Amino acid sequence: MYKSKNNNKLNVDYSLLRSNTYHDDSKPKARQSSVWCSCGCVASIIAISFTIIVLIVLIAYPWLYMECQHILKPVDEDISFMPDTIAFGSCQSNWMPHSIINKINSNVFIYLGDNIYGDDGVELISWFPKHWLWYRNVLYNKLSCRHSFQKLVSRTKYVLSMWDDHDYGADNEGKNNPIRRESQAKFLDFWRIPKYSKRRRDVGIYGSYRFNASGSSVLIILPDVRSFSDLPQRENAKLLGESQWIWLEDTIRSKKSDIIIVATGTQFVDQSVSSDASIWSNFPDEKRRLESLLNPANTIFISGDVHRAGIMRSHSGFLDITSSPLSYNGNGPDGTNGIQASGNNNYMYMDNYGLLDLKRGIASVNGIDGSVLDVKI
């Protein structure tokens, strides 16, 4: 500022003030702009990174949201074909490799149950059952995406299936399963059970398949040991339910066959597992009733469930071939894999599958290391 020579008025050099004002205010504005730019850039980077991660996950793990394409084919209940071999197995881990599947080469393969573990690690399923249905869908999707499964269903002429407790509900689940209807609908759809099939009923997925050619016949019966089951070891405890018994008696009577194979998820002969398990021996009235309908000379039971394999024969002469697990690395009582004796029976503790060689008349369980237990049939 300065005084003019011509008058005493105070004159102000506004250019200097403007210059100072611009100089003083410009720095915080620049800093503010820089801060906003930094925050916006970080947010953009986070958003882009998150999008990329989501896309990678969806591409790498499609089973999280969809079923993979495969060629599992529907199977009619009367088939003009006579198989040379029938393979079977049970108990597939959700997460472990299914390497034994790659060794199976048969005309027919039967999944005996625990094909997924819908309650695997989910103890809350009994508290909030409806909330875990999505988890079962994911597990079926995951199974469909496995290369071993896709190759098996493509090279096997007929793939049949039944459930056991873990793909039906929770461990040792029976008729009171709160998600029975939802589990049943998902099972029937995933395994391509035709819409016209008699297995699509209100309660239970039991059914039968008859192979018939060149004057020979094989009847495969798939009883449902879960949908009607009471708790075991109770007086008059039921395993199959009366409506299923009526169907079963009619099936055995009307579909005369040279060989009858009863494919039951739980063991028919063995009595060495716990008293709370849903094995036939814990339902003695039901077991006797089934034996009265069948002839041990032309009947073979195949079973799973117990995470060990074995060949057993009852006092009445019925043969039971147990194959379990397909993939669960089942260890024996001493914590190791292999073939171990227990009482009068030998058991196989490792991933395995069962095989009925109808042409040669031999039944066997086959371990992933090449071990074999077999018997003449």
C-alpha cells in the first residue's frame, strides 16, 4: 500500500493482493485434489481386483453355481441286454480324489449310497436343515464336474444309483428327515431318473431293473432303507415300511430271474458294527421277512456304508459283498490300510470297488493298490 502524491487517499495495489490470495489458497486445493485422486484410484483398483478374483473363481469352480455337462443316461426298468459284469461302490468323499473310479470298467455300475456327503462338516443341519440345501446342490454340481465321474458315465452302459444316510439327510437319518422331499427331488433329477419312472413316488426312491437277453436274466433290486426307517433296536422297528414291502414282494414274485441282486446301502449279513447303525441285523424282523422271500442259491446282496470292504456269508447261506469306500481312505482298526482279519472274515481297508463277474461266476472287491478279495458265486 502507498499514499498518492496528489491526495491523501490510501491506494491499494490489488494485483499484489490477488497474487497473494492465489498463492495462499492454491496449496490446500492441490492437496485436496490429490487426496481425492488417491482415494478414487485405490477404490477403483480394489473394485477391479475384486471383479477379477470373482471371475477367476467362477471360471475355475463352475460347480459353485451350476451342474457341469455330462452324459449320464436315463435307464429303463426292463432292459434287453445281459451284462457280463456289474460293478458297484459307495461312500465318496466330497473333496478327496476319486482315483479308484478310473479303474472301473464294467457294463453296469451301481452307486450304493453316500454318493455325496450332504452333511459333511455341517453339524447344524439338524438345527437349520433348509438352509443347507444349497450345500447339497453344490456337492452334486461338484460331482458332475469331476473328470473321473464324467469318464465313468460315458464308458459305462448303465449307471444305477441309490442313496444312503449322507445323501439322504444326516448320519443314520430315518423317516423323520426334515429335508426328505427336497433331497428326494434333487437325487432323482441329478441321477436322471425318468419322469415316468415308478421310482418317482411321494415317499421313497426304491426301484428295480431287470436285464434279460439270450434266455438269461438278472434282476437288480434297490430297496430304500432310509425313507421309512425307524430308529434301530426298538421293538417292532421297521426299515422298509409296509408300502415298500408290498412293492418288493410283488417285484420278486412277478419278475422271475436267474439271479437276484439286492443292492442295499447298508449291510445285510455283517453284525459287527454298532447297535445304533441302520444295518439289517439291527432290524431282525425285517431281515427275516426278506430272507423268507429269497433263495440263497440265486441271491447276492451288495452293500456299502461302513468304510471297509468284505465278503460275508450268513448262516442261512446268503452272500453279502460289501464295497466301501470309493474315496475316503478308510483305515483299519490299527490305523493302517490293507487287508485285515476280524473273526471269520477278512476286511479290506482302502479305497475299493466291488465287481460281480457273471460270466466267470466270481464276486470280488478290488483295492486301489491291486489287492483283491474274491469268492465263487
